[in-house]
Amino acid sequence: SVRWGLIGASTIAKQFMINAIRAQEGGEISAVMSSSPERAKAYAAENSIPLAVSTLDDLLGAGIDAVYISTTNELHLEQAQAAIKAGKHVLCEKPLALTSADARTMVAAAKAAGIVLGTNHHLRNAGAHRTMRDAISAGRIGKPIAARVFHSVYLPENLQGWRITKPEAGGGVVLDITVHDADTLRFVLGDDPIEISAFTQSAGMAGSGLEDGAMCIWRFKSGLIAQSHEGFTTKFADTGFEVHGSEGSLIGKNVMTQKPVGTVLLRTAKGEEELSFDHEDLYVRSLRQFHAAISGKGQPSATGEDGVWSLASAEAALQSEKSGKAVAIDPKL
Ligand code: NDP
């Protein structure tokens, strides 16, 4: 069995990850840690978790094998390092840290300790994205030329907290959503970004100098260029992911989401075909790969290195907004 400790009494754990852990054979949640003892207790009771703690030492000492970190972003580094030091496998939320340098520190520590470190980039686990990746690598659109990512949503009221008020917690849409777009582009295209240019805005939701909208232009190693739109403030937009190649286009609709939904269309000279894909829960699939990695089989669906890449990309986007120039993306891995 794999006994998990939750670091952070978060919404994402409650909505998706507790279920994803319990869906695995031998997946158990032994304890939850919140900075507030009362919240820890209430969260544990609500989610049938046997132990509620309010310090990292108590959590790491609770006979667990792995931790899932879903606290606010400024806490990930210190908590991951403590867990790694205690020999626990770490599945950490994105962004891994506030800077790619800190994320590299985590990756190096995990490697030295021989533990598994994964980044919870869920979209790699979506059937829609895996189908697009397979179609591209099978040559079905010829040479990929351009990609477009539509990932501007409306941040639900219950989440209109630190993301839009706390720069020190790693708020802002770039660290929240652009990181996912970076990872999904890398995954679907099988290519790495080398340069980014970004405009960001505060369209009325985020305060404290934080951005709640971003448009980015990306250049990839192969020469492909991409555009992505991330936002918290668009109530009526669809999401989507498109890749256009020399011999065809892939058009994913409603695919930038936590749910296993959406459609993928392949359009070529032969006409249009809707590609079928599996509709397994993204997080359940992610956890299955993480458990396999713990038992020595393969890697987490998104590794620590993937988390460094996505954060280095987001960092470069923020630098580009500041400088008004295109910025090189270099994960220094
Ligand atoms: P939440 O705001 O729900 O939780 C973050 C922290 O805020 C918790 O650890 C908790 O602190 C505190 N908190 C939560 N609810 C309350 C409350 N009602 N009152 C007081 N404090 C509260 O954040 P999310 O779950 O949205 O995000 C957490 C992490 O997960 C982030 O790193 C985010 O980027 C990532 N994320 C990833 C997603 C993905 O699909 N990969 C999706 C959503 C988020 P404490 O633990 O100390 O009680």
C-alpha cells in the first residue's frame, strides 16, 4: 500500500486528489496537515482522514510513504524539502516553487535522496491531449507549424482569494495557468519552448499589482510558434487547444479543464474525423502513474523536471511583460 499525507487542507485535494488517491489499489490517506489545528480537524472529519495535524514534523512522522503538497505556492519549496529529507515521495502542485531556481533545488534534492518527485500537471493525463500527441507523433498533421491555446476562464468565487490578492503567495494567472499551458504544449507537441513574449493585464479582478489575464507568444525549438491566452475574468469564453500542421489540423474544444471532457477533430484533405479518446479521470490516471513510479516502474506523468520547465516558461513570460521584450526560456536542467 501507499500511505499518503496531505500537506494543505485545500480545495483541489478535496475536489479531486483525495478521490484519486483512494481510487488506487492500496492508496490510503493517513493524515492531513493544515496550519490551523481546527481546520485540520474539520477537514479530516469531512473527508474521513484518520489523523489531523498542524505541523510538518507531525505529518512526516505519521508513518506515511508519500506526501501531496497543495498549499499556497510560496510554501511548496520548504515543505517539499522537508518531505524529501524525511525520505517521502513527493507529488507537488504547480508551480513547484516561486522561481525555477528553487524548483531546480527541489529536483536535485529528490534525485540525491532517490525519491520520486512529480508535478501535478493534470492535462497530460487527459485523453484529449494524449490523442492529439499521438496523432502528431504518427504524422497525421504532417509537420506541426503553429499552436493556439485558449485557456482563459472565470475564476470561481470560492477561489477568489490568494490567487488575486497575494503576490507573496505566488498569485496571478501566469503562475496559475500559464504553467499548465507550457506543460501541455510541451507534452502535445513533443517539443520545448525557447522564447516567449507576453502581455499581461489587470482586468478588474486581481489587485496588489497581480495580473488576471495574459496573452503569450511562444517559439519552439522546431520553429513552431504558438499563442496562448490565460485569464481569470472571462465568464463566457470556451477553452481549446489547436495544432495546425502542413497536412492537417487538430482542433480540441473544451479540453483545457480538470474534467475528462471535450472533443478533438482532425481535419485534413480527406475531410474531418472526430478522434475518440478515453475519458478516465485525469487525476486518477496521474496517481496511477505516480504509484507505479514509486514501485520502480516508469516516471510520474509530469516529473520534477517538467515542473522546472513550466515554471521557467512562466517566469520568462512575467519578465517579458516587465521588460517589453521577448525573453529566452532556459530551464537550466
Ligand atoms: P486553496 O485556497 O483551496 O488552498 C490553499 C491553502 O489555503 C490551503 O492549504 C489552506 O491552508 C488554505 N485554505 C483553503 N481554504 C481555506 C479556508 N476556507 N479558510 C482558511 N484557509 C483556507 O487552494 P487550491 O486548492 O485552489 O490550490 C492549492 C494548490 O494547488 C496551489 O498550488 C494551486 O496552484 C494548485 N492547484 C492545482 C490544480 C491542478 O489541477 N493541478 C488545480 C487547483 C489548484 P492550510 O492547509 O494551512 O489550512
